[in-house]
Amino acid sequence: MKKNHLLLIVFVALFFVSCEDNSGKYVKRHLTTTEMENAFEDCLLESIDYAIDNLCPEDTESYNQGYGFYQYPDTAKHPYRITLPSSAKGIIDSLTVHGQSELIDNLILHINRAAESCGSSLTSAFSSAIRNIRYSNPQSLLSTSSSNAITKYFMTQCGTSLQSSLQTPLQIKLSERGIPTEWNNILQIYYSYNPQPVSIDLTSSITSQMLNGIYAEMAKMEELIRTNEAYRTTDDLELVFGN
């Protein structure tokens, strides 16, 4: 009887030794702050590249497929199309009533094309902000159930400065396409119907909408990195999000 018990103990011990994982693949370990921050940086850089590729296309094929702010291939109808701010509703309504809505439509198209040409400026501004951001509690951003916590944290930390810094390069793109002249023409027509002056910060509104579209696309990529191993394209991403 004792012999049988001894054999059983030896068998169980051998079983657990044979099942021991020496690869480290299934072992979760404590991640350092530096490792998490490096992975977050990679995540945001991958996300901004993804957003720029989709919303600021540089090739005719992408435009033909509908990419860009103006006409994005999505189940929703033009989810990122930049429009005139709500404060311009009176202008839009007035021109529409007088049969000149085409002026508004053309302006909106040209505004979106200007935003789509801001890829280089967006990449430069975002990349600089991403590399300089600091995380007060990186573990909470990693372990949260939110699929876009890192993107939201980035928006909170850098959104105001990006809004400010990107207005100048956007104004240059708007001017290159003659949009200030186009907008002033619309205002003059509106004033011929309604002399009440209006005050609209068009550049600020366009910048905000442009950034909102970028953030939304970044959030999509962050979710993919969190949930799909195929999108963890760097060692740091695999280490942190695979862990």
C-alpha cells in the first residue's frame, strides 16, 4: 500500500515538472514604467500614422477609394466631413433660401481638401507631442477596460496646444486654396440679404473638427493594438500589450 502511495507521489511530481513552462510565454510579469511608456509612445505613433494615411491621403487611388475628411469609407455618412460651424447656420439658411447653396457646398469641399493637405504638419506636431508626453499613472492606462484610454489621455494632455499650434499651418493651406476670399464673398452676399454682422472664427472651427477626426482614427488603431496581436509591430508593443 505504501509503495503505491509512493509511486503516485512520484507520478504527480513528474507530471507537474513535465508541464512546467520554461518559455515565459504564459507568464505575466511586472512591467516597468519605462516599458509601458515606450509601448504607449509606439502605440500613439502607430495611431497617428494610421489616422494621417486615412484622412490626409497623398495619392489619387486613396481619393478614388473615398479616403479623406470629405468622404471617408465608413458605414456612417461622411463621419469626418468638416462643415461650417453651427454659428454659421443663419448664413447657410439665407444663401439656401436664395438659391445659392452651391456656394456653401463648394466652400465645404475646398475646406476639406485643405485639411487633407495638412498631413505633414499634423505628423510633425503630433509626433513631437507624443515623444514629450509624460504619464502620471501608466498602469491605469494599460489595465483599464477602455479601448482608447491612451488616446484620450493624449487628447487631455496635448489637445489645447495642438489646437493652437496647428491653426497657422492650416491657415496657410486655406489661403493656398483661396478659401479666405471664397468665405468673404459668401459673407458679402449674406450681408446683402441681412446686414446684421456675424463673428465666426472659421479657422478655429476647422482645426477642431480636423483634430476630432484624427483622434477618432487614432482610437481605432489603439483598440486594434490592444486586441489584435498582428498590430503589435514593435517589441515594446508586443511586450506590454501581449503581457
